[in-house]
Amino acid sequence: MSILRRVERQLDERLRRLFDSGGGENRGVLEIQRGILDDITAKVQPVGRGRHAFPFRRLEIHVAAPEADRPVFSVAFAGDQLASDVREALRESGCEPPSGLQVEVVLDDAELPGGFRIVYHEKPAAPAPAAVPPPNGRLVILQGQASQSVYALGASRVNIGRLAEVLDDRERLVRRNQVAFAETGDAITSTVSRAHAHIRYDAVSGEYRLHDDHSAYGTSLFRDGALVSVPAGASRGVALAAGDEIYFGQARARFERDA
């Protein structure tokens, strides 16, 4: 049995079982499936001595799937079935599928000639880079009343301000501070705004960066005998170095990180 006949029977069976609809109602899906396999096998090239090769390693197959018929198309092109059909069709064309051939199906709302469009890529998609956790960083509170004396910077963003939870005038939560100074405290602590600043870890540069969130008394850091101001709302912020002393208003903390 040819690949196209087998695909037709299997697809009819899947759709009939799930939707109690077969025959003419599914002809459009079958025609698209046939068109896809024909388009792909037409790209097989002779390489001499009776051998053939398929020069692409990744296929991005866009299928026109109207919203009303989306469930049928989702079943027809779900999972790895189409990728398996592509490999078998290539073998029937006398060509061994490339090692690591990737087949991605995208159900598209747009109208496409013939109901599909294939983007051929010579290289497989690069794997997504593994997420690298931030290096161990800490804020050691030196001046001002806070709920802890040392805060670990374990997240990609750490908010600093007064109170652990900041509410609006309707008592709705608008912000959580991982580094929380006391709501009522001494004169130094009162210079910390409720949404004062935040620290982000930049995975590209490997830096912790300090940002001021339009605080009332400002944010700055003391480094190598000089005071560095942190501009309010600046998108890049200021890179932190181990040993920096950070001023949140008049409250003070030391930034530490492992090498």
C-alpha cells in the first residue's frame, strides 16, 4: 500500500472516530496532506549512482485552518504523525530521510494557496539555551529597620521597598517586595519608599543591575570612594559590583556575590 493510501485511511479513521464525520467532509484535509507530501518529495535530488538525497533538515509547514474547522485540523496534524508520514514518503522516493529531520506544523488563520505553505531550512533549529540560574548574590542590611539582616538574591528580579506587600487605595495588591523595610520605623527607614527600587539579573552580561523605581529620596551606591547616582526609571540601571554599598534613601545595604 502506498504512503498516500495509508495516510488517507488512517486520517479518515481518526477523524471519524473523534468527530463522527468522514467521507466528503474531510476531503479538504486529505488534499492538503497529499499536497504537502507531494511538495516535499518533489525536493528530493539525485546525487549520482542511483542515489537520492533530501537537502533540508527542518520543515516549517503552515496549514490554513479556518477557526470553524480548527478541531478537525488539530487532530489531522497533531503530534508526530505528519513527521512520520514525511519520512516514509521520502523513503518511498528512494531517499533516506536526513538524520534529525525536524517537522513543525503551524495552524495558520491566513488563506494559503493550496491550503498550505512549507518553509524549507537547511539547518535544524538551534536548541534553546539552558536557563542559567543567577549566581549567589546577597544584600546585607547595614542601616535601617528591615525584617531580615541578610537577603538572598535568588530570583531574576528582586523588589526593594517598605512593606512586604504594597496595596493601592482600594486595598488591592500592586507589588511584593522581597527586600522589605519596616512600615513604621526610625527616620532613616522612613526614607525608603514603598516601591523604592529593584535589582535584576542580566543573564547575558552576568551582572546584577540596580534600578530606581521613582523613589522619593532616590537610590545611589558608594564605590571606590565615589557616590554613583542611580537614575530613576532608567531601563538599563547600574551594574553592581561586590562590596558596593547601596543607599535606598538613607537606609544602607552592602551588595555581595559569589565569584
